[in-house]
Amino acid sequence: MASARPADCESVAGGGLGTPRSFTSARTWWVVPGLLAALACAGCTAGSPVAEQTRDYELPARLCDIPMNEATAAALFPPGEEVDVSWRPDWVDVWLDCVVEVDGTGVIQVRAKPSMTYEDEDGIAEFLEDLRHDVQMEDGRTVGGSPHEYIVWDDYAAIRMECAEAPERGFSAVNLSISLAWAEEYQDFGDELEQFLQPYAEDFLAAQEPGTCDPA
């Protein structure tokens, strides 16, 4: 399964879903190989093998202000000493852009964006194109048995949740994605992302004001 890398990810203060703000233009985010190497060695001792890297921080109780299941989330967090969750503004129609940093390096990014009723409906493919992810749909794996359109890659997952009619907002669906910038090319987190994202996304949707996107 091909690796999926986000095009940008930068930590600045921001707001949350349903709170439009003045957004800045997108900036490209590249995790420099040296930073990845430093992150990979977080928690290591001299001469210790990579397999003995440790996570010395406690997992946050909430990911991007939404409670998360620690049992399914644990595998998505890398070794390191300190963790911080921050928000950043993005395009005007992106409702959520949240970055998790470990030891000062962006390692996890969560994004949510609505689809409007007047837009062409191409599902997750449209969501990926809008957010400029270098992801090929054909490289992903569709999750069977989900009531939503749900696709996972090695280090990325996206889900689309259809809305019941909401004329006051005009949203037809909410799309949510999670990407793991710290994952190496040889690592496959597809199963872990699959277990984590759907319950998290449904909790995210349930936390919004009534009428934002009531489940279809």
C-alpha cells in the first residue's frame, strides 16, 4: 500500500469546527529527514536498538478537543519525551486543522472539511484534491462494513460522513482525515488507522451543534 504524505502542516493558534476564522494561505510542510532521524531516536540510549525506543509522555485525553480511545490511539503516537496539540488556520472552508507535535516536530495532523450541497460530489477524492494531499485513491484500501465512505493508506486515513438535510448550513457531508508524518516508508499503520478513525470521526460529528451535520 502506498504511503500518503500531507502537503502541509504548521502549528499556530486557531479555532474549531463551526467557527469560521480569517485563514491564511496554505504553506508546505516537509518533515526534514534529519528531524525524522532525531525523532526516531527520542527516548533511545546509546547502543540501544530502534525497537527499544520509548514513549515517555502521557497520551493526551483529547485529540483536537475530541475525546479519543487510548487503546486504539496509542499505536499512532511515536516515541518521544513531550507532546503538544495545537491548532492552525487554513483555507476558509476547512473547519479543523490540528497538529500534534512530539519534541517540537509535527507528527500527526487531523483535518475536517464540509462538502456543500451545491458542489460536485466526488466523495473522498474531492476532499483529497481540495487539501492537496499527494494521495492516489487507487493506492488506498476501502474499509468494508462501514456506513461511511472510508479509505486507509499506510500512514493516512480519510472518512466521509453524509449529512441529513440541513438547509441552514447547506452541508451534504463532513470529511475528516488523519495523517502520520512520522511513519517511515516501510511502516504500515493501515489497520491501526482503520480501528481509530471511524469512532473518533463519529464522536467529532456528534460534538457539533445540532443542524451542523446531523447523521443521515
